[in-house]
Amino acid sequence: MARAVPVSELPLKVYEAALNTGPDSSCGLATAGFRTAKYLTEEWHQHNYAQYHQAFADRDGSERCRHESQSLAAYAAALAQRTQEDSTAKLGQRLQDTHFWKAELQREIEDLTAETDLLAAQKVRLERALDATEVPYTIATDNLQCRERRQPADLVRDQVETELLKEVELIRNVQELLKRTLMQAVNQMQLNRDHKQICEMDWSDKVETYNIDDKCGRYNNQSTNIQFHPSSSKFEESASTPETWAKFSHDNIYRAERERLASINLRLLIDNILHDTAEDLRLQCAAVDEAFAKRCEEMEDAKHKLEHHLKKTLKEIGDQENNIAALKQAIKDKEAPLKVAQTRLYDRSFRPNVELCRDPAQFRLISEVEELTESIESLKQKLLEAEQSLRNLEDTRMSLEKEIAVKSNSIFIDRQKCMAHRTRYPVVLKLAGYQ
């Protein structure tokens, strides 16, 4: 509400009369009863002309100012419209650029997510394959420990043991390779997630920027939510340039694609490793099984030959025992003829005088005694040899029986213990991590 001004008396205005000092001045003349300072006619006309000219000049200036103001207003309106349209177009172009990079980032994020899931599946295969190698390792070490219980005659470093040691070494190398590959997969998955997070942050910023620029592009002069922001028309010190802005997203996508390609290559490597290791383990398992089968055949053949020799040895022992009995009987049978011959010689030694003659009968009796004695000695010597041969045969029999027992034990260990245990060997699909 306007404030009231108090009423007061105004001071009197003092006028000073103009003095005419020109040649036609009335100064000094008698001017009683008239003003002493009057304008001349020319001055009056000059004054009027001056007023006319001033009014004309003021009107002309005002008209020129109006025309200039109208032109400036029209130009300013057109310029403001063109500038706003150009700004709107620039915002539209910026929206397209932002949408392009946003779409590229979103595509890369989706590709990285899918690739990380595929790599995670390969990581699960690696873990399964690594777990599956424990069974072959246990089987191989158990086979080696079981074969340590073979008897000394068969406790040899044969082809089976060589192949088993190769299998144990192969499984250890496979386990080390799978562990290293598993660590590479874990590290690569972490790198994939890190770059995916970087792209997601960039994508989130792009989405927010797109929404802001889209809202700004929809503003017009009739919008109700516009207002003055005098301090907004300055560049931020930390603001990026279009080149650095595009390079930032390009570098993020480039690094993400590089890690994605590395992840793809690692997946292919894992697939090849799992395939090769599974094939190597199965081939080595087949080699061990073949060595076991061949070794068992050799031991079966040796056992059969030993049994054949044992059978013949037992028969020979029986024959030799009969031979010894026959020799003993032959020696015993020579005792009576020897007694007869010796008795004859003894009795003939009592012939009197000249009758004690060395007649052919005497010579023949002496010869008979010598022949019988020599025969008995030969038979006794042969008996000793037969008894020694029998003892040798008995030793051979015991050795053969022991060797057959050793072979039976070895066959039992290899066939019933080792080969039966090896039937639990994992299949290729399990070794490759599919099960």
C-alpha cells in the first residue's frame, strides 16, 4: 500500500529578468511602465524554429528507435528461436550418441554376463574332473600297495608296475594342470565381473544422462517447470570433452571385449585340456589293464607249467621210491648167494693137506664172491644215488609247490584285487567333467 505524503507549503520560485545588452537594447531609454528585457522578433522566430527542429529531431529519433527496437526484438526473437531449435537439435544428436554408447555398453554387459556364465560352467567341469581324478589315483596307489604283497619270487618290477607308476605320475600331472587351469578360470571370472561392473557403472551414468537430456529436450517456452539459473551457464572444471567422453566408453568396451575374448580362449583351452586329459587317463588305464591281462596270462601259463612239472615230479618221486625199494631188495637178494659162496670157500679151506688145491672151483668161488661183493657195492652206490635223487625230487616238489602257491597269490592279487578294483575306474564323461 502506497505511503501518504504530508502536505507542506512550497517555496516561492524566484525569476531573474533577462537583460538585453544588444545594439537595440532599450537600456538607458525611458521604459517607464514596460518590461525592460523583451525578445526580438527574430529571436522569437529562432526560438520557434528551434522548438520545431527539436520536436522533429526527437520524433525522428524516437521513430528510428522504435524501428530499431522492433527490428532488434524481431531479430532477438528469431535468434532465440533458432538458438533454441539448434540447442534442441544438439540435444537430440547428443541423445542419439548417448543411446548408441548405452546400447553398446548394454550389449557388452550382456555378452560378458553370458560369457561369465559359460566360463562358470567350465569351472564346474574342472572341479568335477579334478574330483574324478581322485578315484583313479586311489585305484593306482592301491594297486601298487597290493602288489607289494607278492612273494619275493614274483616281487619284480614288471611291465604292470611300470605302467602303474606312469599312471600315478600322469594323474598327479593332470591334477596339477587342472588346479592351475581352475585358478586361471577363477581369476578370469573375477576380471570379467570387474569389467562388467565398470561397464554397468558407465551404462548407469549413460541412462541417467539420457533421461536428463531427454527431459531437457522436452522443455519449451510454455513449460511450467522452467526458471532462472544464473550460475548454470559456466563450464565445470572437471567436465569432459566429447572426445574424452567417447574415448572413455570406447576404452571400457575395448577392455571388456579383450577380457571376453580372453575368457572365450580360456574356455576353449579348458575344453581341450579336459578332453585331452580324459583321453590320456583312459588310454593309460587301458595300457595298465592290458599289462595286467598279459601279466596274468604269463603267470597262468607259468603256473600251468609248474603244475605240469609238479605232476611229473610226483610221478618220478613214486618211481624213484619204487626204484629204491627194488635196489634194497636187490641188495638183500645178493646176501644169500654171497653167503653161499663165502660158506663154500670157508668150508673148502678145511680140506686136508694136498687137497687144499687152487682148483678151478676155488678160483670160480673167489671170483663169484668178488662179483657178488662188487654187485652189492654197485647196488649200494646206486641206492645212495637214488636216495639223493629222491631227496632232490622232494626238494623240487616243495619248491614247485611253493612256487605254485606264489603264482596263485600273485594271480589272486592281480586279478581278484587289482583288476577287480580297476572296474571302478571313471568313464571318459566323468573324467571330462560332464558328470
